[in-house]
Amino acid sequence: MKGRVIKSTGSWYSVRVDEQIIQARLKGKFKQDDLKLTNPISVGDWVEMDAEVGQPTAVIRAILPRENYVIRKSTRKQHFSHIIASNLDQAMLLITMEQPRTSFGFIDRFLVSTESFRIPAILVVNKMDLYGETEKGKKWLKDLHEIYEPLGYSILEISASEDEDLSASFRALLEGKSTLISGHSGVGKSTLLNKLIPKASQPTQQVSKFSSKGVHTTTFAELFELPWGGDLIDTPGIKEFGILDIEENELSHYFPEMRAFLGQCKFHNCRHVNEPGCMVRQKLEEGLIHPSRYMSYLNILHEEDSHR
Ligand SMILES: Nc1nc2c(ncn2[C@@H]2O[C@H](COP(=O)(O)OP(=O)(O)OP(=O)(O)O)[C@@H](O)[C@H]2O)c(=O)[nH]1
Ligand SMILES: [Mg+2]
Ligand SMILES: [Zn+2]
């Protein structure tokens, strides 16, 4: 039988088959491509299983080819990666101006990752009740719209804990799709998920007042079915997202505003840093590339450099 992994706890996987949830495990060694992974199977994977004779459980025989996945470096094991989730239609990044603060640099890293995985991304500003009406908040929101909307990213503004009817804003966006929810710890991922899927009852927790840092209430990814069809995947808060082994001459491909001008630089291997005849630098000066985005480009470029 075929099912979709909705949760993994140690060596057991919860697999959804039609409306049923079956506990399944892997038997023996499992051959993966060339990836060094801490988890052979991730939430969102489609698997083939055999029922265990005389038991309610099953054994996973094969993973169906992944359409895509999001991955990050393992925090526990050097040179290993961890698949956060697979077979996604889109990724939603929850961001907050405060409690905790999400920087534009972080947003850009996230978007480079999703661009490199070819997964459409949506930005959702949460906790609008805290700063939607303040001067500082208005300025921050204005910048956010100015930078990201021209690039084609949609921006939604919500207060997950306060808004009465979030289904109205999200149904059209999420119906029938598999959507990953990501963002720093404490931005309200589980709060939003609980509003959209009340029976999920994911635990949520106040952001620590002292550090304004989340405390990682959600500790593993889990997939939940939306009432109108489609799935939402709640994930633990992240400090850093993705960005694995992007070649330096590849990085600009994941900035949509740069992509448009690639191939127009004087040198074919232009890094768009200080080379003469660089079209990206020219567009930056003309105001067609936002300085904040270009800054992120340089930061990621130099950071990836230091890993080489
Ligand atoms: N003021 C305000 N607080 C909110 C809002 N949404 C969520 N919160 C609060 O923010 C805190 C953190 O929310 P969670 O949903 O646990 O955050 P999370 O992103 O799931 O965090 P992790 O599981 O640690 O990654 C909780 O105290 C929520 O009640 C909002 O719109 N406004
Ligand atoms: Mg959570
Ligand atoms: Zn260039």
C-alpha cells in the first residue's frame, strides 16, 4: 500500500493511507542517492509499505521519487544534511518585525533556498497587532512591500492569535496544496496552523520576554490535513535556512531581479562584485536592484566563500 509520511519519531513513521494513520518502520539498510542524510525518510515523503502479518503496523519498502525537498545542514552531525520536508507545492515564511525580529537578510536567505529548490514562496507578516499601527512598523512594512513585491513574492499581513477569520484569507492560497510553514522560533507558526486546523492542537508557547528569542516549542516537522483539502507542514523554528553548496556563479540565478540581466555582464564568470562592465552593478546604480537585496547577495557570496 501507498501512503504519505506525516510524522517521524525516531525509528517509527506515521503514514497516512487514505483516512487511516498507520505506524510503519524501515527494515534493513536504505539506499539513498549521494546525499549524506541524518533522516532517510522525511515528512511529506510518499512510501510503499507492506502490512506486518498479524500486526497493525507496516514495513516501508520504498520511497517514491521526491518531486522536491527542503534541506538544511544538520546541527548535530558535520557534513550531514537533514531533509525538513519533501513534495511541497509552496513554502510560507512567517516573519515578524519584533518578538522575534526577522531580518531582511534572513528573508533573502530563505528565498534563495526556495528559489534553488524551485519552490514558490509566500511571505506572511504575523503579529500585526503589535506594530501594524506604529511609525516604526509602518516604515518596516513599507520597505518590505517595496523590496519584495516587485520580485513577485506575495505578502500577507495577519495577526494569527487575534484575527477572527483567517480561513477567508488563506483558503484560496492553500486549498489542495502541500505548504511548508517556516520561520524563526516564536513567530507564530503553530498558532496559525491551529487557527486553520483546530484539531491539530499544536502546542504554542510565549516568546521569552528576556531574549525575545523563541524557545523551540515545536521540535519536529509534522504534516496536517487542511479542512478544504491540502496539507500544512508545521516545522521547528529555524535560525538558518538551507543554502547548501550553491556555486558562486550560480547564486545570482536565485535572485529573480538579477536573473533578468545575467549574461549581459562583460565577463561570463562575473561575480557581480567589482568586475568592470558588470550589468548587475549597473542596475543597482540605476535603482533597479534594491541595495538591501544586493547586500544580502554579497553576504551570502562571502559566507559561501568561507565554506570552500
Ligand atoms: N501578539 C501576538 N502574539 C502572537 C501572534 N501569533 C502568535 N503569537 C504568540 O507568539 C508566541 C509564539 O507562538 P508559536 O505559535 O508557539 O510560535 P512558533 O513559530 O510555532 O514557535 P516554534 O514552535 O518555537 O518554532 C505565542 O505566545 C503566541 O500566542 C499574533 O498575531 N500576535
Ligand atoms: Mg511551533
Ligand atoms: Zn556582473
